[in-house]
Amino acid sequence: MPKLGPITRRQLVKYFRQLGFDGPFAGGNHSFMKRGSLKVRIPSTDIDKGLLSRILRQADISVDEWERLG
């Protein structure tokens, strides 16, 4: 169960795949992942708590849903 805190890019990709996202796909300076028509940019560096919160908000993922992942 991931906490809302710093994670690696690899962990973020793993959890997004569990949530039904495809990718990551190359694009410009950042790669991105898609679920339906939703496209979320994935940074190439480790992700701190603040950035993770913004990414989850863009992906329409609640903190509760995030913390239930395993």
C-alpha cells in the first residue's frame, strides 16, 4: 500500500498500470501515460509528495484510492 509521499518514477509507473493506465509513451521532455482520453505526464526524476499530489489530481485519483493499491 503506497503512502502519499516520495516515490520513484518506476513505482509511479507500476501503480498507474495497476489503475489501468497504458504506457509510458515518449513525448517531448516528459513521457506520459494514458487511460482512455486522459493523458498524464510522468517526470523522468523521482517524485516528491507535492508533485505526486498534483499528478494524482490530474489523473483523477483520490488519495484513498492511491493508498489502497498494493
